[in-house]
Amino acid sequence: MLLLGRFSLRLDKTLRLKANLTLFAVAVIWGTGFITQGIAAQYHVAYLFNGASFMLAAVILIPFVPRTKKIDRAQFKWMLLAGGILFIATALQQVGILYTKVGNAGFLTSLYAVFTPFLLWLGFREQPHWMDLLAVIAATIGAYFLSTAGKGLQFQKGDSLEIIGAIFWGLHFVVLGKFASRFEPISFASGHFFITGLLNFLVGLIFEHLGQLTPLPLIGAILYRASLSIGVGYTLQVWGQKHTPPTDAALILGLEAVFAVIAAWLILGQFLLPLQIMGCAIILAAVMFSQLKGLFHAKPDSPAVIHSPD
């Protein structure tokens, strides 16, 4: 029995390492996925780009939906709500990128992890941890340095949209954590991705025109975002978070913003000033700090429910 226990412990550690490496790959995929959004911004398209990306991702996930599961009225209701919230989050994020850098968008979007405890407090009376309060203060200072480079008190338009969007990413996180876990995850993902895409597409038909989606670089960006950032990234995330503690998952996935900045520098040639880099570091530290409370409160085998903010 002792040998069996040691073998099981070693197997658990191996599985946890594989899960952590998988989530690290997800962070790279999501971080580089911001580049596709930067490409869309260069062609001044937002809603149609979101619409095509999310509807295509929904179609890609369909073959992986278990045929034994049927979507009932309750699941459709929560998919509709989650899809509507995700529509607002993605629209604010993509429109924001029209007026700011990809690196700014990546780090400011990551603030959803800091906002989430306070949304849970407002909606479910779950008292925020004292570490969350410190994280908010630090994140506010970091966002100020990132957006203004310390030159003034007014946030840039694009950065303001990203910060508001991060609140909706946090709300989406809450809905997934509280309600989506009741349903089969792949069908729920595919369904609410399609709703997100459809709403974006309908708004795009009003403010944009379909001809904006025809450039080859933009088509490539849509294919990458739909297949890798949304489709593959979400699938790997689901598996990885089943086999690693929630704090591990949150900290590793938080590296997404770092890879967004690196990719924007290497591919798009977007640079940040030293004070903006310091702001990024403060935001990343705040996000990581806000997740460390999981070391004291979360059970080692409890799953984290985190969704990609891209």
C-alpha cells in the first residue's frame, strides 16, 4: 500500500507538471493571439473581426461536443447571458486596440483577475480578501503608469476602454465560475462563442462593411485567432485546469500579458517607454498577488475556472 501511495503521488506530480506546461503553452497562444487583434486594428475593423473569429471558433469546437449531451433551456439561458457579456468585453477590447498598443491591451485586460473578487462581493456577498484590496491599489498605480507614462492625469481613450472591458471580462469569469460549471463545458463554450460572434457580426454590419475582411493578412489573423487562441487554447485550458491547483493556473495564465508585450515588440515593432514597462510590471505583480490568496484558501485539487480574455 505504501509503494502504491508513493507511485500515485509521483503520478500526480507528473500530471500536474504536464498540466502546468500545457497552461504555459496556453499563455503563449493567448499572448501571441493579441497580435491578430493588432493586425485587425491596422485595417480599422473590430466588430466584424470579432464576429468572424468567434463564430468560426464555435464551429471548430462542434466536433468535440459529446453527442450524448443535449442543450436544455437552462443551459441556453446561461449561454445567452455569457455570450452577451463576452460580446461587450470583446467589443470594448478590440475597439480599444484601435486607440492603444497591443501590450497595453494585454496588461490592462489582465486586470479582470483583480476586479473579479469585487464583482463576487457585489453579486454574491463574498467578502474580498485583504490581498485583493492591496492588489487593486497596486493595479491602479500600474495602469496609470502604463496609460499615461506619468505625463498627466488623463487616461488614453483606448486604455480606458480596455479597463472598462476588463470589468466585463471579470463578469464573464464570474458567470462561468458560478453557472457554466453546471453544464458540459465544450458545448457551453461553442454555444456562447457563437452568440458572442453573432452579436459582434450584427453590430459590424451596421458600423463596418464586409469588404474590410478581405485582406489576406486579416483572413490569416481570423484563422489563427479562431483555431488557436479560442479553439485550441480553450480546449487545452479545460484539460490543464482539471489537473493543477487553481493558484498554479491563475499565475501561469497571467503570463499571457507578458507574451502579448513581447510579441507586439517582435512582430509589430511596438515599444513601451521605461515608465510604461514599470507599469506593466506593477500590474503583473498585482494580478499575481491577488491570486496568492488561493494558497491559503483553495484546496489543492479544486479546479480553477478561468477563461481567456482575448
